[in-house]
Amino acid sequence: MTQLGVGLTYVPGLDRILDACADLLDVVEIEPQTLWRIRSDGTISTDEEVLRRLADLPGARLLHGVGNPVGGCRLPDRAHTALVGELAERLGAPWVSEHLAFNQVGGEGEGGRANEDEGFHTGFMLPPRQTPGGVRTAVRSVRAMADELPVPLAVEIGANYLRPRADELADGEFVRRVAEGSGCGLLLDLHNVLANERNGRGSADELVAALPLDRVWEVHLAGGLDHRGYWLDAHHGLPDDELMALAERTLPRLPALRAVLFEVTPSAVPQLDAQPVRALLARLDALWDRTRRLPPVLSAPPRPAEAPQPGTASPSPSPSPSPEEWEHTLGSLAVGRAPATPLGRELAADPAVGLLRELITEARGGALAGALPNAMRLLLLTLGGAEVSELLDAYGRADTPRLFASHEAAAFADHLRRVRPDVPWLDDVLALDLGLLHVRLDGEPRTVSLGTEPTALLTALGAGRLPVAPPRGEFRVELVDR
């Protein structure tokens, strides 16, 4: 099988860049969760309109999961894995990829509601326990997903903002053991690797050298941001010179490389110009030999756990804390809880924990801005940015994150009804936003009852101002998807 080539990961709003670069695109990578619609009855459907637009683009297709990671004690969701597998078959994807991380702790609470005792989502992909026990946990999770997919699975090396620990395997050694123990392929995100170096976790070149390079099928590149002394994996802007130099050193060393993708976030798309992206794709295409013969993309036979190689630093065979304790403690700290344990106090002293909390709050706020645009605008116009930030912080402390924006919106609406901020028309605007959200997700009309004339509310908020004396009364409004 020959290489797929160079391409872009798709995000909403990227269409103009895709159109401008169509002649250079060999592959487009899709995050399947961004195509899913969570209906009111809990079932998941795929946005067929977006999928049709993507199917019309040139080149091959890959799938890259962003919400069902394979590095933790909680096994990946089988229903979500099945949906990814169906999409892979429809699009002819030769493999799919997921993150070597965790984003859930423990089990699901009653009715899908997460709580401290029964489990919760973290709202962010967090680094797994990098010990022999963590390797076994990750291998089990990777195999659980790989065995359910119709195509091979590659795992992505993630960004890790935590300080390195004396009781853990080095990043490259951990990934190598997981890849060889599970037989999976690797997605080498060079920006993640460089970000880890810049944040003090060790040399990017040494990490790459520790990997089984014949398992690297795919490479990601992206831009980042300097924030509070950390280099963030923000997918913002173009790769910088240091990252491109790392790519130039690394890509020729990857004998099984088939695809190189440039990643960008939706928020960064408006500032992205097509011409620099075209130049980047052309430069990447020149970095590797696309004429060489490659073996088929296949999962390798899993290897048993191994002893440390000579000269490789390794922790004791069963160090404490366990993967379960690690995930519960780090996940709890990331969502604003403070476990009163030695590990909890130790991790709480790492400045990266505060950064993780900030990133999770920002991600939840972004999800709410997309799902409840009028309500969030009303809150900002009435309370101001500082008070809305306090409101979001209080919500974050009271309720753990949701995986999907529609669930986050419903939970935040419930929180607002409990705390009752002094914001006029809030109940009506929430009813409109939630109604419109469900219409989009279900594809069916919905009727809502209001105490304020809706056109006056939506017109003013859409213009970025507060309504002025909107008519009051009893209004029943049918909402439809246009």
C-alpha cells in the first residue's frame, strides 16, 4: 500500500481552506464525534449533510477519535466504537486513531448523571499512569477498542503538562510498551511531543528515538500558544520553525509513514489564510519518500510484558499509586475537587493542575456558547464578563463536565434555574435556546411556551444588545430547523 499523502483535519468552518487547497489534498481526517447529533431519546445520529460535503472532497479519508480515549482503566465506550467502525467502513478509512489518555473516572451514575462516588467525565483528556501497571491498563483498553473495529487502530501520543515523576516510565518508553503490548499503530503528533519538551518533560528527539518507528502510520503537526509559562497544544496557527525542523529530522526515519496531517481548531480558522496552508502542504509533501513500497496496515501480534531494557530507568514492578488511584486523584483535581490523600496533595502542588482546571473551564464555556448562544449573550450583557466567569466557576465546582455539548447545555440550564441569577428574561431565552438545540439535533419541530414575545428577544440579542421593554404575555412558539 502506498502512502495516502498530506492533508488536513476537518473542523467546522474550514471549507474555504479545503476548497483552496483541493489540488494538494491527498487525505482529509474527520473527527467522528463532531459529526454526531445526540437526540432527545439519547440515540446518536450522524450529520449526513456534513458527511456528504466531506465525501465530495478529493483524496482519502481517515477518522480520528476525540472523545473515547484508550489509556485508562475505564474501557472505551462500545457504542461509540461501533459508530466509528461504521463510519470507517462507509468512508473506506484504512485505519482509525484515538488518544492514549483518559477522560472518565469510575462508572456512570444513575440516569447517566455523573457524581463523585459513581464516576465522572473530566472534560479534558488527561495523561495515564506511566508505569508497568499503567502499560497493562492501557494495553487492555487499546485491545478492547481494536477488537471491535473493522480496521486497524492507531493511538496518539498526547500532550502532558504535568511535571515528570521519578516513579514513572519515560514518555517514549511508555508509548513503546503500549504499542508493542497491544499491537496497535501509532499516530505521532509532533506538536504534542515538542510541547512536552518545552514544558519540561524531556527531549522530543529522545522520545521519538524510543518509539517503534515501524509502527508510526500517521503524523500530526499544529500550531500552539504560550500561556502562563506553558506551551499549549492549542492547534492555533501554523507550525513554527522549531516544529518544522523536528518534522524534517523525523519524517524520513518513519518507514511505515502513510499520512501527514495539519490540525487547527475551529476558533483559529477565521485567522487562517489559504496560501500559507498551501505552502505548508507542499513543504510536507517534499519531506518524505512517497515512492517506497510499504507493508499493509495491520495490527501486529501483541507482545507480552517485558523487563526493562539495559540502561533504561524503570520504576519498581508495582509502584504506588495504582492506575485507578492516579486517575481518580488527577481527574478529581482537574474538575476542582481536592482528594485528601498523599497523592492528592502531591499533585495539587503541580502548577499544571491549575492550568488543567482553567482549560477545562474554558472548554466548557466554549461548548455552552455554541449550544446556548442567546442565553450566554444575555448573561454577558447583563452581568459582565467577570461575573459570568464566577458563575461558570461555581457551575464547574457544582457539576462535573459532560461529554457532549447538548448535555452540558441542559446541565448548565438546570444550574441557572437553581441559583437564579438576577437576569431578566433568562427563563424564556433558555427555553428558546434549548428548544432550538433539540430541533437541530432531532430534526423535528418543537413548541415552547414563553412569557415574552420571542422575536423582540432574539432580534436584540442577535444584534448584541439587551431587549428594551419586550412585550409580555403568553406565547406559544413552534421552532423549526431551517
